[in-house]
Amino acid sequence: MAYVIGVDVGGTFTDAVLDDDAGNIVAAKAPSTPPDYSQGVMDVLAVLAEQLGLPVEQMLADTHHIAHGTTSSLNALVMGNVPPVGFLTTVGHRDSIFIMNVEGRYLGGSPDQLQNVLGQSKDHGLLPKRHALEVVERIDRDGTVVVPLDEESVRTAVRRLLDADVKAIAVSLLWSFKNPAHEQRIREIVHEIDPGMFVSLSSEVSPRIREFARSSTTVMSAQIGPGLRDYLGSLEGRLREHGLAGPLLVMQSNGGAIAAAEAPATAISTVGSVLTGGVVGAVSLGEQLGHRNIISTDVGGTTFLVGLVVDGEPVRTSSTIINHHPINVPTLEVHAIGSGGGAIAWLDKGGNLQVGPRSAQSVPGPACYDAGGTEPTNTDANLVLGILPEAGLLGGRKALNLEAAREAIRLKIAEPLGLSVEDAAAAIYAIQNAQTGDLLRKTVVETGHDPRDFVLYAFGGAGPAYCGFYAAEVGVKECIVPLGPVASAFSAYGLASSDIVLASELSDPGQMPLDPARAMENFASLEEQVRSALERQGLDFERIELVRSLDLRYTAQLAEVAVEVPAGTLDTAAMTQVTGDFEQRYAELFGEGTGFSAAGVQAITFRVRGTGVLPFSPALPKVDSAADPDPSVALHATRKVCLDPRLGYADTPVYDYRKLRAGHRITGPAIIEVPTTTVVVPPEMTGTVDHLGNLTITTRN
């Protein structure tokens, strides 16, 4: 028997899904264990092995590979919990990283923040100026060496940084993406002085035009590289000690995995890795259910995540933003807010009730966990409202204390607002639904899509408790709760479903239509880089798929749009067609008539995305069919639940998911208890179990 395991390390829980070559799927869940998240990984693997009735060592010995998603890189950058790093750049250009191309005042800001010009500031410096030093060299826009590298200036700067006890060095020289020779020589000099020093080169991490974004990407990659290297090295060591034979893979932001040994070199590519697992899982399940347009929603313990799948493909972007700094990383476009099950409810200075973005996480956790937490959370409110069972979570393995939840809400929310505990809990639940609905509108409607054209998938430990309401909030007619064997571990299912995906890119600006020979030369070089990188992963692929794309813009504009370029030999007609595709896509994004063909079109960055398709593709197994749609055979209990504060608490049927079969139809209001999650079927909605064990909730729209 051969297994594939996906492990999703969240801020609150660590999830795992195991698939074998006979098509069986097993899921498990365990609390995350900060700061040593590797222990949570080992814990959840032990739960998987227990369900299989095997020793962990035997399970790992028979494992083809483990695909791992981690929040550690993203959390470290967001919270600034990174070691000191040094930065080397071309003489005269040190201040670029601090001037931030003026963008630092507004990147990542909300519309309200953008309008508040006087309130804008650059609060998030990547590193102190004393750690940013210059070296003498210069390469021009054509890649020609104008001033040779002064190696003595390099040695002097490196020694100063080492004396400052930096843990890594980022190197970003002018036009290095056109000629990386000076950056590569600097790395050699650093390693001559300190062989163990971690070095990030912009020509490898982000070979794109625009100095500030390239430098910020390289610096942030250096900040998280040593920590990622140490974490993955420690985790892989523990896994090998317990018998893992296959490789450990790490999920990237682009929706594909990479070998753990390769990941630290381009550490920034793993930022958001845990965010993309659910989108990849949605693509896989969508293929099984025939859904091409999907809104992927994940409510975990810490965050609410939303991604889109359009016409069978996840929506991608070429960059993202963290703390006002741009990151040049091809990524699946996933929007996130701090509104998970552990999101803390609190009152602002005006006495207004807020929920999140702070989270109680797994330590100390919500008040009802009885583990030292005193702040009221979404989970506490759900327990008070009767949505969650007093018997506890994870099939009873995680006990819940109702009185502790009530006391936290009473002290922090109810009494200050003059409300009963029950009304305060209902208000928390309502705000959670409003916040999730707002993010859905931003992700779907504000990007030009009609929610009525989409099916919504809802997963994560807390997602099924809210999805019926937030789906209806934006006009989605059908909501799928992936259950079956994966339940709340759906992101881990996505990790287990992922292939190896690598990308190479190169900025080489030119006017369209480009000389076909120039385009072919660039794409051939990138394709060779991708194929070589795929070979280094140490895996046998069923096939390798290569996709070309170009970032294009109207001359003198900044808005770039990625357009796919056909495979094979390119000619003038093909390049002209690419220009036409750009203009069509530009109009779709920004509105008919917004383009300006007379200005001309420029090619900026060439990109090749390579996918190494793995032999395992987990598919959910079919479940038994019910003889009758009446679900009374699965009726477990009746308890008082408040889903609408206007109606108050009402006797609500509670169903045991393990006794439901395909074809069972449940009329809301109802609660469905799954060992690893709880599903709410709101009033006036219906839930039907499909042939894979998923629950389809039909909204009132």
C-alpha cells in the first residue's frame, strides 16, 4: 500500500489527509503546537496512523510523499518576528528600499486609508539603515558591465554586516536580472568569509524590473529563509527518524509544491502556502462534481480565506503585498481576514462590538477550551447559541466548557453593552456573518464576477457553521460543504491533491509585437530552467506541463496584465494575437473602452510555469445511497439553538453525519454534527447529501 499525506498547519489546528493507492481517504485533526509546530505535525500523523491501525513508522515507510503547508513564513513577516538581515546594493541606491518608490504609503491600504492622505505613513521598515550597505559596481539596462565589481568594497561591507550579527544577507543590484554575474560573485565572497551565511539574490528570487519591489522581495525572502530552513530541516529529520521514505514537499503560493530541500532558497515563494491548499482542493473536487466556477471559502481557527476558481482554473496574480511592501511572487489570489473560529470579540473606544482580527489561536484558545483563555471568541458564541455541542469538538476529544464561554462573553461584551449573554452571543455571530459576506463581495463582485454564476465551497473547522448565511448574503444559490472523509481537513486534502509547480520569469521590456526570435529565446531559456528545477525534485512525474505567459501593459501605464502565450514556435501572427488577447483581457478587467491602443503595448516580463503531474490524484470515494430521503434515521438529538436573534432559541433537530447517506434531505433549521466540524442548515434552506458524502445547501435566493 502506498500513501500520500497532506498536512495543513494552521494557527489553531493542524489537519492531515491521507490517500492510498486503492482510493481510500482518511482525515485527522490535532491542535497546533506553537512555537514548535513540528510537534503538531507529528501528533496529527499519529492520529492518522491510529485510524489506519498501523504504527506511525509503518505508515511513513509506505508513504510516497508528504505535502506540507505552513503559516510560519507568513506569520513571521506579518508580525515582524524575523531575525536581523543585511542588504547589499549598488552604490548610490541604498535609500531605494527606504524611499519605497512612494508606494509604501498606500500599498495594501483600504479605500478609506487611500483617501486619508494625511494619515498615510511608512510604518514598516524592512530593516534598519545601518544594515543596508553599498558596493561599487554598475550594470546597465542591456546587461553590460559599466563599472566592474569592486570586490574589496564587498568584503568590507560583508564584514560590517557580520559584526552586526545579521543572520542572512540579501543582495539586489541594479539590472541584475539582465546580468546576474555581480550578484553571483558577491555570494561567493560572502561564503568565502562565512560559509554558513544564508544569502538571497534578487536575480534568483525575483528577476523582474522595478528596483524597489525586487529588493523588498529579496529582503523578505532572506528574513524567512533561515527560519524555514531550520524548521523544515528539523521536521524532515523527525520524519526520517520515524521511517519516512518518500520526500517532504512544501506548498507554495502558486498552488504547487516544491521539495523541502529546495524551498529555503526561494523562501518567499512559500508565503501563503497554507492559504492555497483549499483552492487547490476546490479545483480537484470541482472536477469530480462538474463545477467550473467556484468560490472557495475556508473559516479556520484564525482566518477567513476566499479564493476564486474561474472556468476550472484558480485565479492567479503575479504579486502580493505584506505590510505595505510588494512581493514579486506568482500566487493564487487568496483574500484573508482575521475572522476565524478563534477570532476575539471586543469593544472599541466608541463601545462598538468588533470581531477579530486578533485570534485566541490554539494557545490559550477560546475561553470554552478551559486552557487559560479569557477572551470571548466566535467559538464561545457558537457554544452559547447551541450551535456547538457541549460534548466537545473532535468527536469529544476536545472538551468545551459552556460556563467559561458564558462568563467571558458576560464580562467583556454583554455587561458593558447592557445585553444578555445570549443576545451578545447572537450579535457576535451576526457580525461574523457580515464580515465574511463583505469579503465575499470584495473578492467576487468587485472583480467583475456575478456570484449567481458560482457555486460556493465552504470548509475549515468553522466554515460550515456560517456558510449558509454568507452564501445567501452575496446571492449564491448553492453551497457545498465538502464532508465525506475530509470534512474540516479540506485544505489538507488540497495539499494531498497538489502537483509540483515551479515558475521562472525574466523581465525583458520591449514593444509589441515582439520579434518572435527574441520571444522564443527568452521562453526557451525559462523552459530549460523549469525543467531542470523539476528534475531536482527527486520525483517521477506522469508528465510535465509548461505554460508560457507575458505581462503586458499599455505604454507609459503601470497596470500590467498577464496573458497566456501559445506553445511551440512563435511567429509575428502569434505575437499579434497575444497583443489582441491583452486588449480583450484589459477591457474585461477595467471596463470596455478603457484601453488606449494608440499608445502601443509593451511586453515587460516573460514567465513559464511548469507542472510536474504526480501519479496520485486523490478522489473522494462514493458513499452508500439512502433508501428514502427522510433523514430521521440520523436524528441524534434536539437542542435549543439560536440562529436568528429575532426568533430566539428554538428546538432544533441535530443529526449525526455518520448515519446520513446519499440522497438524505434535511430541512432547516438544523444542525449536523460531524466529528471534526459542525454544519448549520439555516431556516428556509435545505441540505442534501450527494454521492460523495458532501452536503449541498440550497439557499433562499
